[in-house]
Amino acid sequence: MIIPFKKPLSESSSMNDKQDTNEEISKTIKIFKSQREKLGISLEELSNKTKISRNVLIAIENGWEKYLPEYTYLITMLKILEIELNLERGSLNGLLAQETKNNSLSKFKFNFINIDFLNSWIGSFLYFIIMLVSILAINSQQKYLLKIHSISTEPVVINETNIENENINNIQK
């Protein structure tokens, strides 16, 4: 029996994951904000004590994921904030949940429009292949030109007498 209004399993599970992640992020934001207010520390003071940009702290407090730093930097910043705000270790890790999912999906994405693919192993491998093919093409072209006697591998010898004779001929003309 087909139920017409039922969503496919993959869509509903991805929606559940998004909801779980959003709940986790909002829970983490509440913990951060309430502890900061409980200690009576302003964002400016917290920024000065932790050496974390005030903009990053504002992004954390408001849940602006697109303004958060990269995953590697965010881990360190959250550890520093947990220590400064006297929070349990790992209590702010809810902000890392969305970042982890995005990274796992984009790890295998290969897009020629995005120049950043050159910084991946795929880009390095592609660059190596292009260089190798270019060297082989130039080498085969040089061999072909030698075969048809279009170029020579012997050095060109310049006689001074030939140069003087050409200069005299040019002067006479």
C-alpha cells in the first residue's frame, strides 16, 4: 500500500538529522550565553581574556554558522572558552556537529569551477599528470623535428671571418 503523503526514508532521516543538529546547536548557544551572563562577563571582556575575536564570539552566541571559523580553529577556541567560562569539557562541542557533517560531504566533491580543488590530493595528482603529459609531448615533438632534419643537435659555430665578410657586404650595399 502506497501512502501518497509519506516522505521517502532518506529525506525524513536527513530532516531528523538537521533537527537534531539544530537542537544541539541551540542548546550549546544557550549554555554559552547563560554561563557568560552568570559570570557577568561581557563579550568584549571575554574577547580580551581569551584572545578570540569579538566577531567570532558574537557568531557563537547568535548561532551564525557561516561566520564561524574553520573546524580546526573552532575546536581550539571552544576549548579555551570552556576553560574561561568554567564549563564542563566538551559542553560547547554542539557547535562542531554541523561543521563535521558539512566537511564529510564536501570531502569528495570535485568541482572544476572551484579553484580550491588544486589544494586537494586530487588537484595535486591532476597537476602532476598534466605536467607529465606536457613533458612527453614536448619530447616527442623534438624527436619528430630531429627526424625530419628541421633542427640539429649540434651547436652552431660562428666564424669571425663570416661575420666580417657580412659586415663588409652590408657596408657596400
